[in-house]
Amino acid sequence: MMDRRHFLKASTTGIGAMAVSRLSGAPGPHFAAKAKSVIYLCMSGAPSQLDLFDYKPKLKEMSGQKVPQSLIEGERFAFLSGQPSLLGTPFQFQRQGQAGHWISEVLPHTARIADEISFIYSMRTDQFNHSPAELLMFTGHARPGRPSMGAWINYGLGSESSDLPGFVVLLSGRPGRCGSGCIGSGFLPTQYQGVTFRSSGDPVLSLSNPDGMSGEIRRDSLDALRGLNQQKLDQCGDPEIATRIASYEMAYRMQSSVPELMDISREPTHIHKLYGTQPGKKSFSNNALLARRLVERGVRFVMLNHGEWDHHGGPRINLVQHFPRICAEVDQGSAALVADLKQRGLLESTIVVWGGEFGRTPMLQGAANEPLLGRDHHRSFALWLAGGGIKPGVQYGATDELGYRAAADPATAHDLQATLLHCLGLDHSRLTFRFQGRDYRLTDVHGEVIRRLVA
């Protein structure tokens, strides 16, 4: 005999499907939400805020001078040692829009959406190596094993789409350093983890039927497999078996929904011109357009990862030659995404975040001759947000005149996480999951909503 709780868990359709999230502890919204989805533009490798958004005339004035020893006393860096020289930006900055944001010349498209975006200039992290910093940003903890932000949001709210995952990952450029740790479900049920869509071949591995297998045979096979899994679920009530049943059914539905989704050639010419897309090629711009198509279809969290921002200096990864190229790879797509969401009425319900895992030092790393300029890892950084309950045009926090550390309103990854959850109608202190006798949450025991950013 099956009790009521196991009966509802076992069903993946009808009333059972509606009940599964409640029975697994997912709370749903705690209050009225301003946003329904998040698109996180992850610039893996840590872009230099001092050469993009955080303009420091004093740093440029003092460029080439030794950094004051008092500023770096007792500090540790990834590679720098001794008393390095200060490095002002080699790029020109201008104020943009009515908001008056300082934006570098290497981001001309972003400059055009200046009044739609808000900056946090005072982000601060205690991790200055890539993997732990990315893990902290996306899981709230610097060690692997915790659920990712997308998984927490998927767990808390569920997906609005019946034939797409609630959390989708799109990759371009060099991959991030923390791999599946930044998109996994950790100790949450695996149904909440991120699903990576590929840009060539099957968008999801094994999505197509093998040669010789018809749709009818596929359906019969899934029905038989479901019957076996159902028997085991009836015996032990393990929610992971219910997750497995649901994942097979989702994969079957995705065979129809995903090919249509991924075919961006169906978009009109003016949209391709806006994004700078080239159907059939792997690019950040293509992924940005796909992100819009995903949130249109009800996907809750979309993560775009674009790497190789690790500009230490030298012939391969320097500020003068390589940095403008990677900026050009993401600039048009990022700005187009915000503009496109707005013109479709989707920006009000979609939060867009752009940023890396930490920042770059105001001191030079690498050769002093201009073509090889670079910067080391740094704990202070900046990022921007738009839409979904975020006030446009806000300039939150500030660093000191050399851009070394937060001088006003320091913010952490936990504060950012708490703010995003708040806009989605979730109280970060109440979005919890009991694991090994303890209630865990994305923000751990930290985090405050950044109220000045919230509309």
C-alpha cells in the first residue's frame, strides 16, 4: 500500500506534479515578486573593472609610480610581490546617458544602454583565485558541494516551462574554472541542477533518438522504464527516483521543444543585426539571443559563461591587444539583450547581471612596455544589473581614488544573492533546505538586500 505522501511524490503529472515541489520543501514565493527570471552574464576570469567601469583619474595621474606601501601592507596577491607600480587605464572613458555612468571606449554598445543599467562599484570578495571565487559567487561557499544559485532559484520557484529545464547554461569562449560546481544542485534534488545546451550537434547529449529507433519505440521504452522505476519508488519513496522519472519525461518533451528553440535563424533580420548574430556559429551573441528565447518560454535561470578575462599581461593575455577583442565579443550581445528584452516588455520581469568573480589590481603585472600590460587578481570589483525590479541608473558604492578597496557601501556575493532572490519574491533567510540535520541556504549565514538598488 502507498500512503498519500508517496502517491503524490510518485506522480509526475496532474495534482502530483503540482505537489512535488511543496513536498520536497520548496517554499514558492514569500512575497510579491518583481521578477520571474534571471539571465546571468558570467565573465569568467575576472574582467578589469578599472578598464571598463570604475574610472580613476588619480590612478591615471600616478601611473608608473610605486604603489604606497601603506596601501598594500599585509596584503596577499595571487602573483604580485614587493612594491609594484601603479597602472592607469590605457583607455578613454566618457560619461554616458542621463545616469552619467563612466564607461570605457572598449564598450560602445554598453554605453548606449547606460540609463537601463545600475552599477555596484564596491563588490568585495575574500577569494582571489578563480575556482573558489566563482564557487562563492554562484553557490555562496568557496568549496564545492553546495547548490548553485540557479539551482536554489529553480528549487524555490520551479520552472514556468513544461518542456524545458528551469535552469539552462550556455557556453562560449574559455570555460569557467569551477566547472559543474557552479551549476550543480549540490544536496538539492538533481532535478534543479543546470542543463548545458551545446551550440553544435545535439543541443543536449543523447537528445536525438539513435539510428533505427522511431518515436513510437522511444515512447514504449520510456513507458517500460518508468514502470520499473515506479515499482522501486513505491517500495522506498526515494525522491531521486521521482526525479529520474521526471527527467526522462522532460528529455522526451525536449526532443520537440529544443530544436525549435535553438534555431535562431527564424529570428527576423533586424534582430540578427541588433545582436550581431551568425546562426550556426558558436558565439556569445548567439547565446544572448538564445537567453531571450529561453526566458520567453518560461526558463527561470539562464547562465551565459564567456571566459578568458584573465589578463595578467604578456604576449597572449594583455590589456592593450587582447582585452579590447574579448570586450568586442560580448559588448554587442550584452547590450542587445537588454534592449531586446525592453522592447518586448520582458525587461520588467527579467534581471540581467553582468560581471566576473573578482577584480583586477590598480598595480601593473607583466612588462611595463605598453603592448604587454596586465593586472593581477584583486578582491575589489564592479558589476552591473538591469531590469526585474532593479532601479535603473543607480551608482552604488565606491572604491578609493586608486580603485584599491571599497571606500563606501562594500557589497559581497551574499548581498548580491540576497538582492536577486528578493527581486524574485524570495526571502534569502527563509529559502532553506535541511541536509544532514542542518538548514542550509544560498547566503549561508550572511547577506543583506541592497535596498538602494531595488525599485
